[in-house]
Amino acid sequence: MRKTFPIGLVLLLTIALILGCARKEEEVEATLRVGLVFDVGGRGDKSFNDSAYRGLEKAKEDLGIYYEYIEPGEGSDRESGLRMLAYQNFDLIFGIGFMFSDDITHIAREFPEKKFACVDYTVQPGREIPSNLAALKFREEEGSYLVGALAGLLTKTNKLGFVGGMDIPLIHRFESGYKAGVRRANPKATILVGYAGVTGEAFKNPAKGKEIALSQYGQGVDIVYHASGSTGLGVFEAAREKKVLAIGVDSDQYHEAPGYILTSMVKRVNNSVYNTIKDTIAGQFKGGVHIFGLKEDGVGYVYDENNRDLIPDEVRKKVEELKAQIIAGEIEVPRE
Amino acid sequence: MIKREKLLEIFTPLLAVIAAFLVGGIFILIIGQNPIFIYGKLFSGTLGNPYGIAQVLFKATPLIFTGLAVAFAFRAGLFNIGCEGQLYIGSFLAAYLGFTLVGLPGFLLIPLCILGGMVGGALWAGIPGILKAKRGAHEVITTIMMNFIALALTNYLIVRYFHMPETVHTQSIALVARIPRLSTIFPKFSGSPLNYSFFLALLACFIVYYILWKTSLGYELRAVGLSPSASEYGGINIPKSVILTMAISGALAGLVGVNYVMGYKYYFEQGFAGGVGFMGIAVALLGRNTPIGVILAALLFGLLSFGGLIINAYVPKELVEILQAIVIIFVIASSKPFRDYIMKLKKKTLAQGIAGTSKE
């Protein structure tokens, strides 16, 4: 036994070597070479990052691009990842998440011949956005307002919950939009708020999400909205256990807990990624801020055959009215 | 004989690392990639060009600080699991001084910020030290709890008071408080945030070595580490030594902020460390709690960390984490089997030699 193990190892590695020599490094013919660095949550969060990934996949199928991506670990990996892609022959490089704002601004200046795009870019006074950097910003508060109104109209206990990921201004925006929506639709309703943590880990902690949601459901809440990356998977787990409803975020999350997802506040990161790639191929890449709100169909809520039975027509009509009012500028949704 | 022991001490971790890479290769095969191609990418990307080397050194810098912090405490018989919290408090203090004392000249502000980092870490580690010395509270539990408090406290301070709009970081520290990057003298390193903190880390290793093995204070601390009751009998003030050990250990952890806040981002960002405080425990164990060993182990983990990013395009990130874990497990678990095996070989050749001579 002691002898066979090392011999087996050597054999395996020899086979690998032969395979490796046989396989040539493929030269990929592509319309555009796209690099992407994910946010802390990483791929497989079924939410924000996966939405960006879907945009990439769609662009590969429809437009014939070649892509590579990087999932960073600790803080300095974000810059290293962007830089690595910039050094290689990629034409367009994405940073997914507001944490990239500083790094991607610097790197875009360093590599003026390449194009960059950053989802949830933070615009800072006094900092000019380089012309080769597209800042893709969403009005999460508008979409959150609508799901808030929906929850406010449908609650039976007049108690609603919100589970946030990391306790930061970006997520506060989801919360404030949601609260405003609830208050508009149902002034009697109270809202319980919980956050999963204070570091990036808070976006990938389903156990914590479940714990917070269970405590909220336990206090009589019947619908919980989460904005917490893969932490939200725990919220769904709690909803399934208690046989109550939850609201998904970023992607349509119906399939994470079929029957228990009232709707999802979709933030169409995939569209923004896809469209930026498409524009770049067409030679129409534009730097600067791009805003995606209800008006631009950058955010919204899911209403389809899966959840139609959960949402009565008159409720749907009221929410649609609010949507029209926001688009027309008659309702100002608070951002903080 | 002593020499041979020393040699074993060096070679066992090395063999373990090689074995870990072989086992990691199997995992790479399982997910359908070619280990030789992946490892080739890993090593050419990290050691094959100046930028890669600089990145490895940059990644190793905080690990040297935290590894050293853990090793130092361990030598004195204490387990400091709280480096993560200590480095957050230290880094925050360094950043705070850096952006409030803007009027000061650089030659004053830089030492002040570094000192701030050390003091912050020392205070945060000193609390468990005092609790241990006065109340007998186990430092493993108290330091872990202090981690949670530090993370929550810094986040609270950032989000409520000090953050720039729509970010989770503070404003930038004064220009004069910035530690220059090495790329200013070696242009080939350009792009890498490697900065003079790396030399500070090496200096810290030397100082720790000096304190522990060349001063009477170090002798006392090590004596406490080996046998508290015997050293107490020998007249050493145990409570004082416990508090002092924790404070020095925390001060070392607090220096991480120098690399990140003063040498890289120029601001404190919530969650920046991403677990280097905990990796410090592995670094110290791998480095056998010696300063030189800590440097080598930190370099290895720096290489794995940056190399992991390079091969991430081909294999999932989880694989790199598995590889790191395998390295740690192998090094820690294999020291005895490897040693026994080599000893057996030695005995065999020795026996053969004796047999040969007797035949003549």
C-alpha cells in the first residue's frame, strides 16, 4: 500500500503530461475579448454576480465573444485581477461591484487604449471618470419601492421584513426604497430590518440569512425582502420552512424556492453587461455614467406565469400605477 | 547529529509542500484540467516576471506581520487568534492619524501613523492579555470575541462617521504619510503596490528574533512559554509577561495597516484584510514559530494567493483554497512520518555500511 500510492501518483501525472502535450493551447477567434472580475459574493450567488455572468454567456452565444473571468479573494485581489486582464489582450474589462470604483478608475487611466466598465460605480465629487470607463449605475431604490408596495398590499399581518447583506450605503438604498414603497401602499405596516454583517462575508452567509429571517417570521412577519447576495438563499430556506413568502433580489430567484417567492426585484446587471459588450463591438462604446432605472428598464419586478397566482389583478394594477408615476417623475423615491 | 536534525527541520516542510502539490494535481485532474499546464501557469505568472514576483512579496508582507504576531505569542505560550481584529483596529488608527494630522511633515507623520497602528493592535491584544493575567480568561476565546468587536466597531465608525459617500472606506491619508512603492526605484515592478513595508516586515522579523533569543526579556518570555510554573518559581512575573506578550503580538499584527493603508490604498477600507489575521496562524505553524520560517511560509502563501488569482481563469477559486489547505495539513501532519521515514532510511544505510565493513 505504501509503495503503490506514490507509483500511482507518478502514473497519474505522467498521463496528465501526455494529455497536456497532446492538447494545443487553442487560439480563440472572437469578435471581442472580454475580461470580468466578480464581486466578493463570486459566481454561484444566484443573484448579483450570476446576473453579470448571464450577460457574459449571452454575449458569447449571440455575439461570439471570448471571455475570461476572475473571482477575487481578499481586498487587493480586485486591483490585481483587473490589472492582469488589462496586461493581457482583452479589449473590454468589467469590474462587478461598487468596491471596484477606485481601482478601475486608476487602471482605466493607465490603459487608455482599453475599455472598462464598472457595475454600481461610485461617482465621487472631484473625480473625473476617464472616457474609456463606463459607469453602470442602477436605481435599486425604484425597483425596491415597487416590491415594497406589493408587499404592503399583500401582507395579512401588517408586518414586513427586510434582510440586508453588508451594512453599507448601497444596501441602505434597497432598504429605503422598500420602506417608502411599503409606507405608500400600507401606512399601518411595520417593517423589521436586519443586516447579516459588516464585511463582504455578509453577502455569502446563508446560515445567518436564515437566522435573521426566522426571527422576523417568528415575530409575525409574513413577507421578507432580501438584498444580500447568496445570504438570501438562507432567507428562502426560512420561508420554505415557515411556509410564508420571500422576495428575491437582482436575478429572478423564483427557482430557488418555487412557491415561496412572491416576486424578485430584478436589477438587470446582465442587460447592462450585454449591452455594453454589444455597443463596444459596434464601435459605440461610451464612457461616463449610464443610469438604469425603471424608465430604462434597468430595474423592475418579476410578474410572470410562476407568480401570477400570488398577485391579484387589482394589486398588480396599483403597483403598475406607482411604476408609471415614478417614471413620470411624480414620485420621488428616497435614496438614503 | 544536531546538524542532521536541523536539516530535517528544513526538508520536511519542503517535502510536504511538494507532496501537497502532487495531491493538488489529482484534484486538478478530477475537474478535467491538466495539472502541469495549471502549475506551469501558476509558477510562470508568479515567479516568471518581475511584476509577479513583486505581487508575491506584496501578498507576503501582511502575512509576515500576522505570522510573526502569532509565532511571538506562541513562543511565550499564548495563542493569539485575534490578529484579524487587532490589525483592523491598528489600521484604522493609522488611517485616522493619517487623515486628521494633515499639517504635519512626513518625517513626523509616517512614524506617528506606524506607531498608531502598533498602539491600536497592542491595545486590542492587551485587553485579552489583561483578562488572562488578572482573571484567567482563556486568550483563545477572548481574542476571537475581540475579533467580532473590532470588525463591528470599525464598520460602525466607517459607515456612520468616516465613510466617503457611497463607499466603505475613509478619506485618503495625507500625501506625505504615504509610503513609497518599490516601483519608484525598480520600474520593472510597476503596477504592483509592493512598498517599503516589506522591509519593515523583514526588520520586524529581525527585531523579534533579537528580543526572543538575545535579550533577558525574551529569555523570560520563552521560559514562560516552556513552563509557566517553573518560570514562576524562578521569579518571573507571569501576569506581566502575559500582558506584555499579547501587547507585542498585537503591535506586530497592527503593522499590517502600514502595508495596506500607508503603502497601498491610502485609506482604510472595511473588510480589506480578508482573513490575513487567520492565515497568520497557518504561517506561524508552517514556519515552526521562527522568524525565518515565518518569512518563508509567508512567501509560500503569498505565492499561492497571487498564483491562485492567475489560474482562476482555468480552475475554480475553490481549488486554490483546497490547495492551500492541503499544504497546511501536509506540513503539519507530515513532519513526523517524513522524519521517521528519513531516519529509517538513514538507519538502513548505516546498517548496510556496518554490514559491509564487517564483511571485509
